[in-house]
Amino acid sequence: MKRVLVTGGTGFVGSHVVEVLAQLGMQPVIATRAPLERNFPWEWVEVDYLNRESVDAAVGTVDAVVHSAILNDFNVMQNNRRYAYDSYVVSTQNLSNAASDKPFVFISTDWVMDGTGHMVPEDEPPNPLNIYGVLKAFGEMVVKDRKQLGSIARVGGILGKHRLADQGPRQQDCGFGFFVTTMIEQLSQGNEFTVWIDDNVNMVASPSHATEIGAIIHRMIEREAEGTFHLMANESIGRMELALLAAEVFGLSPDLITQGPVPPEGVFPAAVPRDTSLDCTQTRSILELDSYSVSDYLHMLKREMETGKLEPLTAR
Ligand SMILES: NC(=O)c1ccc[n+]([C@@H]2O[C@H](COP(=O)([O-])OP(=O)(O)OC[C@H]3O[C@@H](n4cnc5c(N)ncnc54)[C@H](OP(=O)(O)O)[C@@H]3O)[C@@H](O)[C@H]2O)c1
């Protein structure tokens, strides 16, 4: 059984990747910066990503690495550039070097693009607008510089519910992710939900689903895929369109959905890419993946929220 180190396996995306890899027959090992509880459900190893010996020791016991860990606080990134650079780039270098002879999957983002394109293909060079995008683009370069077995898994606007925590890191922000599950909760309780529509907001994207991210990464590892891949629905959607579609799929009243500007506490302190939709034609062809729509992903989210189980659409 292949052992796979998942950095940030305690996080929103990582917790899905861990569970799906296990379901599909791999043995996940979570890399984490601080010890976890004794009864934690998965094997874990404490790692200091800036200490090469610590990273080498963790990577030495596995057959592949999925790098999902990030410093997920934009204000900290802006205000502490050294810490941010180390957290994003140096840690990626250390992990990539330690795994130079093993499949290494780097989870990246649609925010490496500047938001002026539409359904941008896998081979389009990044042109990030803010420090988060810049640091992720640097991480992508680390992977591109590898001689072998390096892959970039770009994701965005991710649907899903954190597998190890009650809530994700945010409820709605100027990015495309996070607001759908909060909106469903609010509408289910008969509350209104305001979708942020504003100039400095990510208005169009191709959403990913965290479970599908796990299943596609499983395939990438199995096939020792190399290059850049887009792990998302095969279409773009606008922010309000997504909110209305989610309400329809979940059988909730669209009348409770309003739109409004970003509240002061939500204003993003840097430029935001407007249309981050990515095309996944090359990815689907290389990895022989079926094509799924945003509606397919929302139905999958509904099933997961009803059953508590992850059921990836992408079969082994
Ligand atoms: N969520 C989205 O909508 C979205 C969109 C596009 C791309 N992505 C990408 O998806 C990946 C995962 O994001 P996520 O939303 O799952 O994040 P998350 O829930 O915040 O999880 C990230 C994990 O990284 C670890 N971490 C926190 N601070 C760190 C630091 N300074 N250095 C190293 N590790 C740190 C934490 O694990 P420990 O405390 O256990 O170490 C945390 O659980 C990232 O690569 C991100 O760029 C996410």
C-alpha cells in the first residue's frame, strides 16, 4: 500500500485528500506542525517545514507527497513577508528536494492568474495580482524546476465541508470559495444571505470540489503524472449564479438570497482577480477524467452533507 504524506492534512482541502486517498487504497500520513491528540483518526508526523532534517525524516517514510499546507492569513502574509516567503516557498523547496525521487503534488490556486482571462488553459503563464498569488506562483516554479515526478494541482472556489473541524477558515471572503456551505446553513434556518458583489471581488470561477480534488490527486500519484493540472468543474460560473444554483440543488428558497457590497471587515487589502475560471481540457485528456459540471459538484456536496460520507465521482 502506497504511503502518502499530506502536508496540511488537518486543513479543509487536506482533510478531504487524506480521507479520499485512504478510501481509494492508499495510506495517508498527515504532516502537521504541532502534535495532534492521541486518538486522532489518522497517522500523523510532526514536521518543521523550515528544518531540512525534519522534512527529510518525514518524507523518508513515504512513497509520495501532497503539499497542501499554507499560511492561510492574508494580513499576516502582507505584514510579515519573510515569514510568508518561508512558509510558502522555502517549505515547498525543502519538501520538493526531500521527495526528488517520489511523486510530488503541489496544490496551487486559480489566483496565480490575473483575473482578466476566461477559462484559462493549463499552459498559460501565471500573472498574479497579490502576494498570495505571487507566493503560490513561486511554489509552482519550484515544482517546474524538478527533473521528474513533479505536478501542480490548481484548484479554486472549493466546495466541501471541512472533515476535521466544524467550520472552514472563513465563511465568505473576496475569493470564490467558502460561501456556499454558509449560505446553505443560513437559508436552511430561514435566514437571509447576502452574496458579495463588488468591484474587488472574485466574481467568476470554475469551482473545485474537495472530494474530487482528493480523487484526482490519487490518480495523479498512481500515474506519476507530471505537469500542470486543473482540478475543477468543466465550466465557469458567476458568484450569484452559483448561489442560486446551490439554492435550487438544496431545495432552498432563492428569495432569501440578496446581493450587496463587501462589508468593511471583508474588504480585501490588495487587488483581487475578477475572473479566475480555468479550463481543464488538457487535464481531462491526460488523466482520462470524465467531465463534471458545477451542478454535479453541488449534488455531490448535498449527498455528502446528508450522509456524512465522501463519494468521489472519479472512480479509481
Ligand atoms: N480553500 C480554498 O478555497 C482554496 C482555493 C484555492 C487554493 N487553495 C489551496 O488549497 C490548499 C489548502 O488550503 P486550505 O483551504 O485547506 O487551507 P487550511 O484549511 O487553512 O489548511 C492549511 C493547513 O496548513 C497548515 N498551516 C497553517 N499555517 C501554516 C504555516 N505557516 N506553514 C505551514 N503550514 C501551515 C495547518 O496545518 P497544521 O496546523 O496541522 O500544521 C492547516 O491545517 C492551499 O495550498 C491553498 O493554496 C485553497
